[in-house]
Amino acid sequence: MTSASEPPAWLADGVAALLAGPAGGDGAGRALGARAADAGLPLPELVERVLRASADHWRAGAGPDGEAAAALLDTTRALLAGVLDGYTGQNRAELRRYDHDRTAFVNDLLTGRADPGALAERAGRYGIRLSATHVVLIARAPGLTPQVVHRVDAALAARFGEGNTLTTPRGGDLVCISAGGLRGIAAELAHLLLGELGADGWQIAVGRAHPGLPGLARSLEEARGALDHAARLGFTTAVLHAADLLVFPVLLRDRDAITDLVDTVLGPLVSARGGARPYLDTLTVLFDNQGNYTATARQLHLSVRAVTYRLDRIQALTGYHPGEPTQRFTLHAAVLGARLLGWPA
């Protein structure tokens, strides 16, 4: 193996040729830097080797006079600038290719449209076994740039190990595929987003763990559905678990039935003075506060007496009262259905 003190022959020869020619080498320095990037030379080592090759060239006959030394130094500066430009440009191009390939792989993985055999071969590059159990997490935030996703991906890989997580942008969201049973992944992702984006404006949804290739698509849909339902219901919890929100797909599975429930139970509120909205808001806040009148009044900026009055009016108009155990579930289901449907608008 070539040591750091002995530049490889192609680098030493390239530097010598460029130093002997015009300053900058007409782009040859960039080509040399790109080759160094492809060879995997770390940047500090590349700089050290260019300078050492320049010193060797000097010893070989550049001469001791000051004019020759200044000329060599100028040429070396131009050469080094070109080499570094080529090196960083090649790394950027490689990163873009890697990002494109990985994004295409994740899209094929989650849609299931690619040939399973070819997909399994590509999955091996990322440490994913298609027969294993995986969980899909989606983070949604307006400030999710590719740079943020790169940093989050690197941090998750460092925390949980290469091959246990795969993070990429998809449709404006951050999508993370994690090995099933990986503990703490949602909390770590939340911690990273907090550091990158601050405390507000982002939300994470976690699908359930499912095995095999179809399980990935299913976990993705569960996570996406959790985010969509949270947006419609006004849930602001930072981390949502699809397993905790299974009632909402059930409610929406029979849209006619939930529409009939909402119209039957809450429909009479439309005729109230001021419309249904104040009463619907009161019920929503009441259920969010587990039936606590004081907390509901505080959140609505009302007195407890005003909250009680509204609930009594709801009972008078609809026949349902949240204080009645046999009616509470029906009323709550109707309120959730109304929020999902955007009722009464």
C-alpha cells in the first residue's frame, strides 16, 4: 500500500506535468482532483500529497533563485485550486448519483412495481432484507431540505448502525425505513428534527411493523394516513403512531354510515342560534380534555357555567349528552366523524 509520504505514481506524474506547464493546466488539475476523489483519497491527504509532489519537483531541478520559487509557488497554488475544485465537484456528482439511485430504489420498494428479484439485489446494497419486518416513518415539515435529510440520515445511521435505517426525501416528506423492533427510532428522529427545524412545524407518523415487501407499502400508507387524519382532526402531537389511530380508517371505511351518524346525531345543531360550530367546538374540546369541564372552559375562554349551558342545549336539541355513559361513545364518534368530514362546512 502506498504511504501518505509517497504519492501514487499517477498523482506524482500528473503534478509534475502540471507544474512544468502553464499555471492551472487548462483544467487538467480538476481532472486530477476528480481522479483522486474516485480513488477515495481523503482531502487532507490529497493536499499533503500535492504539496509533497511539488516539493519533489522543486528538488529535481526547479532551482534556488527567488523568481523560480515564486513562479513555482504560483503554479502550485493554481494547481491546488484546480485539484480541489475537481475533487469536490466529483464528490458532489457522486452524491447526486447516490441520492438519485437511493430515491429511485425507495420509490420502487414502497410502490412494489419493480421486479422482486432485481429489487432484492438492489436492496442488498442498503442492507435491507425484503423478507424481514420493517417499520416506515414519515416526517412532514416545510423546512425539509435535502441537506437536512442528509444530516438526519447520517445521524440515524451512526446511532442505529448502517443497514438498520434508510432515510430519503419523497414527495416533500422525509421517509425513513427502519428494521422492525428497532427501539427509540421515532424519539431519535424527533430529537434530530428538533435540532434542525426547531420545536414547531413538523410532525412524525410511525406505521406499524409488517413483514415482507407488501408490508413496507402497508406501513407507509398507515403512516401517511396518520398524518392526513391528524391534519383533518387538528392533532398537533409531534409523534403519531398509526396503531393509536386505527379507529379513523374504520370510521371512513363506510362513508355513507359515518355521514348518516353525523347527520342523525349532530344535524339538529345546525338550527341552533349561531349554528352548529360553537357546540361542535365545545364537544371537541370536552372530549380532548377527557370530559373535564374546568379545562374545557379554560381552553375555550368561557366560564364553567357557559360550558354547562352549551352541553344542556346540545342535549335539548339532539337528545344526547356527553355526561350519559350510554350516549358518550355515540356522541364522540359523531364528533370525530364530523371533524373527518369537515362537517358542517
